[in-house]
Amino acid sequence: MTSTPPTRRTNGATASKLPPSHSPPPPSTTSSPTPLPTIISTLLPTPPELLLLLTYPLTLTLGSLYSLLSPTTRHAPYDPLTQSHPTSHAPSYFALKHNILNDYFVKVAWFWVTLAYAWFLALSPTTGPTIQSKNGWVLTPQRLRGILRWVLVTTWWALVTQWCFGPGLIDRGFRVTGGVCKLSDRLEGKAGSGRACKALGGEWRGGHDISGHVFILVLGSAFLGFEGWLGKGRVDKVHGEGSVGGDEEEEEGGGSWGMGMPLVVMGFSWWMLLMTAAFFHTWFEKFTGLLTAYAGIFVVYFLPKAIPAMRNVVGIPGT
């Protein structure tokens, strides 16, 4: 007589014993890759981010249109070598290379950006207790990640304008596209940067010159905008019109002062960006300056949205 396979009863139900070959596969311990459309949607700017980013091309367009439509500016002589109007025929005070804001703000813009961010970290409760709170200022994780983002953006500023294993990327791009240093009687091939060329008494000629003014004004003000204005907006969504450290800082006035200096620096940056668009550089030079600034902003503020490992290190302002 043939015996039947043994059965087991589970919760009142009878289940046949399955051969090993028919056993259900063990659950997978690896997560499936994120679909490409999801990654792309993650990288897209939010409405406030889009508003901030659109401010810059709109400002450049407005200034460039003014230079074309204004009879005074349109008929004023323009020197493509100096990328400006001659001093004696400048259509505006801000068309002079040595106007006060150009000499004492734009040429040392990263100093003002850094000072404004230090002010924000000291007085804004959106990143933790401020220097005006009863318990004093605290180096919170939000502030540590903010300082790291400042280091990354500052590194990009330095690589583009100051040094990139030799001349900065702006000077390297100029040389790659055919630019040379022209002295009074010869071409000087050893001058690898605009600063070195001027020190020899020469002039950059030929090549494509990325607008350094557009680059630094956009990068610096966008950095302050993402850290301050957009970061505060995210904190307000989570905590209401309060702070990371509680209500204490708001009562003592830290919240109202924290964005003061960043807004001043952003305002001056916007005005000088408009003046640069109206009186200096060609359309294409301004466009490449804008794209170069956007490249740094994209890496620091958008890539972490799609790369969790990066987000865990550098964070996102306001979170």
C-alpha cells in the first residue's frame, strides 16, 4: 500500500509539503534602482527656487535691452578690448570701471558674501540658537552643513576666478579659445592669466572671456538666497513662523536681523548685475558667466536631492 506525503496543519488549514525545488524564493535585500524620470523630477527646482534662478537671466536681458534701446548708450563708443565704454564717453556713472560699487563691492564680492553669511549664521534662528539667545550661540548640525556648503561654493569661486592648478578656469578658457597677452611690441606667451598680463603692461586679446562679474554676482547672491531666503522658507513650513531652537530666539529679535546683511548684499549684487548687463561685456560673455555660476549652484543645491549619500553630508538648507 502506497503512503501519502505527510501534511501539516496551519491555522486550521491543510498545506501539502512542497519539494525544495518549489520553495518560495527568499525576499530580496537589495533595493531596485531609482527610475530615471524620478531622478529628473527630483532635480527640478521648486517654485521658489525657480523664481530665484529666473531673476538672473531676466536681469541680464533687461540690462542688455537697455543698452540696445537707450539712445545714449547705443551711440556711445565701446571698446571691445577693455569690454567697456571709454571713460570720456561713458553714458553713465556706473558705466565707468572705477565706480565706487565696482571698486569696493564687486572686486571684493566674495568677502562681502562671506561676511553676510557669517552674519546670517550668527543671527538667524533658522539654523539654531543665536548669539542673542539666553543659552548663547550653538554650532548645530545645520550650521556645520551650511559651512560645508559655503566651502564647496567658495571652492568653485576660487577654481573659476583664482586658481585651478595654475590659472583659473576663466583664464584657461580664454587661452584655449585663442586669447593671447598683447604687449606694446609683441605677443607674450608666458602670461597665463589676465592678472599676469596686466602686470606686464599688456592686454588680453582674442579668445572668449567669460564674464567674471556675472559669474561672481550670480554665484554669491544665489548662495545667500538658497541659504537664507529659501532655507528660512523650509523651516517656516516645518516649524511655522518660528525657529529651529524654539520661540526664544524670535522673541529676542534674532529672526528679524538674521537676513539683514544678506539682503543688502543680494540687493547690491542685483544692481551691479544689471549695470554689467547694460554697460559691459557681450551677450555671449554674460551668458557663459551665468552658466558657469549655475553649474556650481546645481552641484551644491540640486545634486544632493537626487543622491542620498551626498544629501546626508552636505544637507539641504532649512532641513
